[in-house]
Amino acid sequence: MAERSFAREVEDLRLGAGDVFRGEGILAVTKALLQSGVGYVAGYQGAPISHLMDVLADAQGILGELGVHFESSASEAAAAATLAASVMYPIRGAVTWKSTAGTNVASDALSNLASGGVTGGAVIVIGEDYGEGSSIMQERTHAFAMKSQIWLLDPRPNLESIVSLTEQAFELSEASNTPVMLEVRIRACHVHGSFIAKDNRKPTLSLAEAIENPVRDTGRIVLPPASFVHEQEKIKTRLPAALAFIRARGLNETMPGDIAELGIVLQGGMYNSVMRALKLLGLADVWGATRIALHVLNVTYPLVDDELIAFCAGKQAVLVVEEGQPEFIEQALNTILRRADIQTRIHGKGVLPMAGEYTALVLIEGIRGFIAAAMPGLLAEMHPGPDPRAQLASPAVQSLAPVVPPRPPSFCTGCPERPIFSAMTLVQNELGPHHIAADIGCHLFSINPPFNLGTTTMGYGLGPSSAAAFQVKAKKRTISVMGDGGFWHNGLLNGVGNAVFNKHDGVVVVVDNHYSAATGGQDILSSRATNAARSTQHPIEDAVRGVGAKWVRRIDRTYDVATMRDTLHEALTTAEPGPKIIIASSECMLNRQRRERPLFNAAVKRGERQVKPRFGVDEDICTGDHACIRLSGCPSLSVKDSGDPLKQDPIATIDNSCVGCGNCGEVSEAAVLCPSFYRADIVHNPTQWDLLKARLRRAVIGFLQRRRDTGRLVLA
Amino acid sequence: MNTHPDRQGIDRPITIAIMAMGGQGGGVLADWIVALAEHGGWVAQTTSVPGVAQRTGATIYYVELIRPQQRNSRPVLSLMPVPGDVDIVIAAELMEAGRAIQRGLISPDKTTLIASSHRSLAVVEKASPGDGRADSAAVLHTAGATALRFIHADMQSMAEAQGSVISAALFGALAGSGTLPFPREAFEDTIRAAGVGVNPSLRAFAAGHATVGSPEPQAAAAAAILAPARPPPPIPATMQGGSAAERAELARALHRVAADFPAEAAPMLHAGLRRLVDYQSIAYAHAYLDRIAPFAAIDSTPGHELTLEAARHIAVAMSYDDVIRVADLKTRGARFARVRSDVLATQDHLVETTEFMHPRVQEICATLPARLGLYVETSPRLCGVLKRLFEHPRRIRTTTLHGFIPLYILASLKPWRPRLLRHQRETAHIDIWLALAGAQSDQRLATELIKCRRLIKGYSDTHSRGQSKFDKVISALPLLAGRGDAADWIRRLRDAALADEAGVMLDGALRTVATL
């Protein structure tokens, strides 16, 4: 584990009735789970829900007191399968992951879970990674909910609504024997707000009590004929029960408006943006009053027909605000109104874009378009709303287009993955370009400058499998990459096992940075650290050999660029059959520095001898060709004016954020670049022996230097 | 619902967008603003989309603040900035300020832009073989023209000088801007309450605060951007060291510069003399002037550009980087002092320096007397032996005697340099190059050919690649013979050669030239 502490956040989980909780949306969900008497929580880390996992991983004390079992699942599939505990037993369970990536992985278990149904409340906290800041393919979880018949909650993005919906999700699940998804968008996960806490509740039936008194009912097992019965149950029993619950609890909200002719039906998650758009158009205020009535779907699946009919009836036109595609809700609403013979005109994707995030600016345009079509007389009463288009088209702003450089994410200062791709670049310089199958993880930043390596990415741990078709006789081999996170998630079987079984000939690079670094440093099977709550230190090397890989090389210091390069070279050229597995292993520098820097500083403060390496560039030796940067891209390695009129191009420089990883020196050595780089080992609290040696050396070196300096003719 | 015009902070929230790069502490700044507002009894909401952008990418934090009307009233706040409706934009880096403008977050009627004018270069800017740095002045101009108020200074240096981080200086500038209805003490109390690095943060806060209202830091930052520091060498020059005879010869060289060369070229010629006296000898420096003299004699280019560029590029060509030069530079006392200051070592620290060298057979042969070098170079057997003996990475600790002394001895080979293989090769190349330039009746073309020398830089493979690009550009000359725009084509080819390492642009440009 990266040894980050979430102690403060854990304290927030202890808040009792009446206390004010202040914090992030996803932590509010975490607290709400405990307030709901959840019996177990599982999940797979990933933005934007990582903090739920991280905080619970640090909250063993509270979890122990409440009797809550917490698992860091091997994958979302494992997490989803965990909900099986709620099938037969009245125990509430929650799982979480990033969606739709995680939902894809989990879908087998989810389908089975949804088929048999649940007894205890089963809630799936979905971090909906759609729109700006997302790191995955742009899709909706909505389709999954519909196809498996899992209820989908989409709360208004404020902490009170999110917490209230989380609690009621369990009740809805129990009332309708159906798992429930709680969809929380990226910004809502990260929003800072507050709510009034309640006491945490212990589960009514403990997991131990359940397994000591097992219960079974073959009617809940997904096998014919029960599976056919499930399909009928879903429609005949569970759906009506859910609709009744949603109606009774008023989970969907209607906000009245004085303009009787119009209305807006919106996903709960869109509420704040719609309100801001209405406010900027002069149709709402910041305290929640609106002139156009809103019907807020905090439950986006299933839709409650009669509520929608009641809202739409009597209105001339209703706008559906539904982010993402296709327009499931809009289509459904049209059908509902058609069946009820209600003539209200439905607008939706006609005035709003079919795809992409609904920002306030997009919504302003859409709402204006809706009003222009449905009630043009109202336009005169409205504010124009902000419109930066003219300004953005101005020559002054346009002149910035070629100036402002893109700044895609990249490897951090000192990242141990950088030298892997430096080495890969060097090998390609020698052996020509190769097909490189990339994977999910920080290593995917190799596709960006300066490396520009990698062709496809097909899913977590699927790098090697995505090169499967190319395992044919050819003059070149494929290179595929995956991280340790991807390896344990999927890659061991679908990547390495598949490659061994199908006698692949390609090269597989497993980037092992000692834990799941990209998602925040969570432990996995091969983590190097000991973890009291988990079993770690299971080497990746043992695993790949265990599934039959023969050509396996482990490099325990990726910064050794020459070895990295030579190993890749060997893997690409060896006559040995079968997949060539390279395990490139060094700890994530971001997390390592978070852990080590305070320790280092404390040791220096105590007066202990400590050595801090960092790199530098001799400015009079650097010629400003920037070859080093093209093989590195390190944030601490930059360029500056040479200050010498003879050198026109800027020269390389290393700033004080350098962590002394050694990549610069190793690359300039391996690529035979230039002798400008030096490593400076800064010795804090030197010993007497250090000082004596230094004094002697300085005497001799200083003498020689002065001797040469006096003879040297200098024009100043 | 209210019908009167919006009052900021009452009917509409104060909206703040923070543009930062991952790892810059944009989140800390956002949290401070929230704590400040909540402590003042306001409702605050912040959100962000860090995602993968936390790995050095551009990222944005968004804050809204509003004063509650009555107890328990709950505002509906936005989770993202609305272009055209942002009151304050804080940019933790100059290009991020530019990005905020491009996103429409800066409105002339509304937005106070507080930006740090320092640059953190993007990879594409750094990786260019030439100078790929973005034009800071363009952002500065546009920001000034686009924002209602534009407050900027190098907040990064300001914070570093106080041992703190940029968020503290930006927080200070925010307080100083007066855009938030909280007193300075409330800001400072927020930093104190956060309890991390309080005193340095308060000093950086004060420095940031002082940038607002006092024109100096802003003017200094603007001046640094608009006129990058390229100090002309001071004239008159002073001499140190060497023998009396050497100093007399140097005086004569300075006199030659004054008497025989245009005044516009004097600073560059001084720089050249300084470099070559240091590189080899005063006699070598005179040879340098001899090489420029023919160009100066005929120079009728505006601003004596031909002489000026000859002075620049001949100096660089004549001071080619060989192992003797590298050994000399690495072993100097001044260099030891510079390393200590570059790595911020104090008196209490010892600094040990390790150099990364990778001598190749080519370099070894080049450092042998010319005939011997050639003989070895053409003997595969000897090359093989040398390769086995010497050609592997060497880490030389120059702060130890057994690391320092071999380099010191290598540097002492300087007097023999003119007889070595490398020197003969470089000299031959310079002669061909200058003869080619000198043969042109078109002085603009001659100037452009002189400037092509910029392509040759770096060591080993990089150097060879530069050389081959140089050769390719020069190879277009016959195709351009007699054309009035030959100079422009050579300039275009050179710019293309500097655009990418592999020379893709150059090859394309050469194909175009072939069709002329």
C-alpha cells in the first residue's frame, strides 16, 4: 500500500445523529452505507469512487465495531458476485466501481443477481465516468440497468439528496427484491458539501449468523426452469413493487412553476446544471424557485408512468433533459404519453445534443431552443444568458489557438514507467517500429508525447489478448503492455494464460509498480508491503510461471534503461517459442515520495546522515538539441534560455522537483546522448569521516583548479 | 422569485475557477477558499474533475460562494463553470490562463483574472529540436485585453523564495484583489487553521497580496516575458589571467573588432572571442576573426546580419564539443560552485557529483593524432579491441580524486587539439561551409547558409543526425541556383529541419523544392 492515510476521513464516518458532515460526495455515500446498516461492502477502485474504497480500507476499527465485512475485490466481477450474500439472507450489501468500464466486467454476475433477485438490500454504487475528466469510453450505465432490470437511481447532486437516496436504495431493493444502482457522476463524487448525519447502524443479521444457519431455495438459482420464472417475476412482481415504493416515498420530485404551458423532465443528476441554465435565462433563482415546472427523476429506471402522465398532462410541451445516448427516457416518455393519448409535445434530443456532456452552456442553448419552439412569446421575458461565442471568435482569442500547447496527462516526475518506454523507443530505433498493444493504467500515457507509443487499448488487463490475432509467422513480434493492476484483474488468465495456451510468440511487458498505483496506491496480490488485513507479496513472476510461461525476465529496477532495452531486444529476437514475459518492476514514485519524503525530512531534522540524489545539466555542455527530452518527458526536465548569445536554442535544465530517479543519466548513457547530465548526491548531516574525506579531496582538487584558472586567459 | 437585478453573493453566487496542473495544489487552494467562506458564514461548494489529469495534465477546480438568506435556506449551486459567468479565474501557470481564455471563462465585463506568469513547459514545447516554447507575450496581451482585471506576477518564484507553494501566493493575490468580501485576516486565519507549513505560507501569502496594487512585481514579470533576458556582453571588456603576451594579443583582437567590423556585430564578436579564447587560445581567436573578416568586408545586409550570424555560428563551429572540452568544463572550480548552487546545497551539505559518460570508438579515434586516428578507425581489429576496452558506460565521480584527475589530465590535452583527427575534420567542414557561403553573390542567401549551422548540435547520434540534416538542406542549393527567393527556401528548409527529430518535415520540404 502506498501508506496514504485517510484517518481524518475515517473520523467523519463516526459522526452521529445531528452532527454536520462536511466533505466529498463519495464520502457522503460511504457514510450513508454505514447509516443504512450495511453488512458488507466490496468493490474495485477507480476514479471517481476510489475514496469510498480507500476510506473503508482504513476504517477497520469502525467496520469491526459495526460488524461490517469489507473487501477490496480482485475485479468488478468479483465485487458484483459478492452481492450473492443478499440473495438468500436479509443482509444489506453494497459494491462499487467506475462505470461503464466496471459494469462491463461485472455484468455476468449482475445478470445472474438480477435474475434470481435479492432478499437483503443490494446496492451498486456507480461512479458514472461520463464527460469532462473521464478516463474511459463514453457510455451510459442506463442500458445495463434496463437490460438486466436493475433499478437506477440518479440523485440530485447535493449531499443531502445523495445520502437520502443511498439509504432508500436499500429499502427499494428489499421492497422489490431487485438490486439497485446508485449512479453518481464525477463532479458529484468530488463535490464538497454537507449534510446532517445519523447514527451508524449495525446490520440486523450478521454474516456469521447467516453462514452458521444456511438457507437455500433452488427457486433463486439461475437454472431452468427457475430462470424462466425469474423473467416473469421481474415484470409481474418486482416491477410493480418497485413502482409502488417509488410512488409512496416520492423519490421523484416535482418543482412547480408559474408557466403552466411548459415543463422539464430531467435526470436527477442534471438538476443543478438545469437550474443554473434556467437562472441565467431569468427563469429560476439560485434558491431553487423556478418558473418552468420540473419533474426530477431521481429514479431514472424504472419510469413511473402515472407520475409522468400527471406532470405532462395539460402542458403544451415538455423538455426531456437526458445526458448521453441513446435517448432512452425520451423514447419511453413518448411511448407513455402516446399510450395515454396525451398530446403534450415532447422535446429532447431535437434541441439538445444527442451525445456529450450537458454543460450549463449546452443546456442554455437547448432550453432556449425548446422555448423558441414551444412558447416563443416567453423569449422576450427571458435574459439573454451568457454567450461567449462572439468573444471566442474574436481575433485576440483566436490568436491563442496556435500558442497554448495541449497538456495531456503524462508520467510523473521520477515515474518508473518512463524508462520502460525510453528503452522501448531505443529498441525501436534499432529494430524498427512494432505493433504495440497498450492497456489501461498510467502506462497508457505512452501514447502521448514524447513517446507516442501504443496502438490500441481494449480493456483492463487485455493488452496481450488484444494482440492475439497477430500471433502469426512474421518478421516482427508484437509488444503488449499491462500493469500489475490489470494483470491481477484480468491479465493473468486472459493475457498470459491465453498467450501460453495459444502458443503466442509476442512480448508481454508487465509494469509492476508495487500496488495499484493509478487508482491511488491500493494493495493487490503482488504488493511488496505487508498489510495486516490482506495477503500480499505474491510475485507476478510465480503466477506467470504457474500458468506455464517459460521465457520470463524480471527487472527489479526499471531505471536501468540499458538492461531494460537489452531485455526487450532479446525478447523481440530470441528463438525461444512461446510468449516472452518481461516483468518491469519499480515502485510508483508519486506514492513512494508521499511516503518517504516526510521520513527523510524527519531523519535530517534528527541529525542523521541522509543522502538525497538529484540530477542536473551542465549548461555550458548542453547544446540545446533536446534529444534527452524526447526520450523522457519528465516534468522536472525542462528547457530555459541559455543566456549565451552563441546558443540560440534553449538548453535543458532540471528543476528542484527532481527526485533523483536516475532516468536522465541512464537514458543519456544508454542512448549515448551527451555528457551534460550529472547526478549530485547531497549529503545531509555528513559524518566526521565524510567531512575529512571531503576536506582532503577539496585540497587537492582545489589546488589543481586554481592552478589551471590562473593560467587561463579570460575575456570578461 | 427575485425580479430585481442580481446582487453578487446574494442573488447569484460568486463563481471562481482555478486552472492548475496536476500536482500544483489547485485542490488545496480550492479547499482554502471553501474554509474561508464557511468560516465567514457563507455557503461554499467546490468540485473538480481530477481523474487522470492529476498526473501533470491540465485540470480545473470550481468554487461557488453565496451568503445564505435565512437559516436552512439551501442554494442550488453549479458543479461546473459557465463560460461567460465566472467572476474570478485563478491560473496557476501562464498557459493555463490562456486555456481559461480559450474556454471562454474570462469575460471582459466580469472576470478578474489572477495568474502566475511563470511557465511550466508542456512536453511538446520542450521536445522540439529547435525552440518550441509558446509565445508568452501573446497570452499576456490577450489576457490584458480580455479580462476585466488582470493581476499577474511570477507567483511560483515568489512562493519558492518563501519556501512555500504557489497556492499560498495565489491565495494572497486573491485576498489582495478585493474580489471576495472577507478581510485579509480571515484569509490568513484560514492558512493558520490548515496548519501545514504555516509561516512560509503566510510569507508567500503576503508576497502574493503585495502584487496587487503595487505595479512593480507585475511590471517585472511582464518585462521578463516581453523582453527575454539575453544580456549583451558588457563593453568595454576586461581581461584576466594569461601571460602578458597573451593579454596583448587579446587587446589586439579587441582592437580588430572595433576597427574592422561593424559596430552592430561587436557584442556577438565579443561573445565569440570570449568562447574561443576559453576554448583554445588567443591565436585561435584571431583565426576566428580572420574567418569572419571576408564576410564583414562585403556585408551590405540590413543590420549587418551577415557579419553578426557569421560571428555567432563560426564561434560555435570552431568550439565544437569534444572530449577535451567536456573534461575541461567538468573539472572547473566555477562549475563545482555552480552545481552546488543549482542543487540548492547549503554550507551544511556535502555534494558528490557523478558524470555519465559513454565514450565510443569514434570519440577515441577522434582524440588521437590525425594519422593515427585514421589508421585505427579503418582497422576493424583495432576498433574491436578499443570497443571491448573502452566502449561502455562510465560513471565518473568528479568530486573524488580518481574521478577528477583523469578528466583533469584529459583537459590538459588542449594544446594538442589542432593536431587531432576531430579538429582536422571539423576544420575541413567549416572551410567547405564558409566557402559555399562566401561564393554566393546573394548576401541574403549567404546569411541563410551561415545560419544553417544551427542544425549541427548535440553529441554522437544526435550530432550525426544534425550533420545529415545540414547536408540535406545544403544539398538543395543547386536546385535553387539563380532564384531570387533562394534565401527564403533555405530558411524554410532549416525551419523544417528544426521542427521534428526524424526530419519528416524536412523531407517534405525538400520534395517541394525538387518540384520548383
